[in-house]
Amino acid sequence: MAGQGLIEAYGYAASSGLLGQNAQVKYDRQANSDLGLLLGGRNELLCLLDGIMDSPIIGYGSFARDSHYAGLRFIRLQQAGITTSQDIGSDRIPTHSFLFGAWIDARIVGAAFWASMIVVAGRGMV
């Protein structure tokens, strides 16, 4: 319930311009797309999961590069109605976080490391 309240408060603040014009434009673009607010803001997931499924055991190595996934993200954003400029110079596989970045680079071992760090941090906060 608190999470929903925060989402509503953020939505009001962003859409009314309280967070600035850039935040308002970004919020409106994400909220009105076919992806919704969550995937609109974390659109790396549109191609990241394909990259993980294509090579679930052996990763792509450090600084994973494959222009297929960068292009796939661009295509899926266009299909969802989000206009974006494609960074042609970058062929890195788009990742959203350290956890997903490690999962792409080192697969199961990398993901397990960051998952264990999240557990350790959670226990430390408790």
C-alpha cells in the first residue's frame, strides 16, 4: 500500500511539473507508452532477458558486446511507441543494474554473487 502511495505521489509530482520539465516529459512518455511506467523506465529489460535466455550458463564476458541486443531494444521501444535515438556507436548489451549486468557478463556465478550481496545487505539492515 505504501509503494502504491509513492507511485501515485511521484506520478502527481512528475506530471504536474513539480520535478521539472525534463521529468514531466519523461514521465508522460513512459506512462503513456504501451510498456507502462515500470518498463518504460527500465526498458533495458526488453532485450536483457533475451540475452540471458540465449546463453543461460556461459556469459558474454566482461563488458558484454552484441549489437543484436542493442538493436532489439531500439526496435521494441519503437513498437511500444517510445521515440528514442539509437546510439549507433554502442554495441554493449543494455543492462539495468549491477545484478543484471553481472548476469549478462558472468551468468549464473555473477548473478549469484550479487544476489548474495543483496542478502548480506538486507541482513545487515535488519
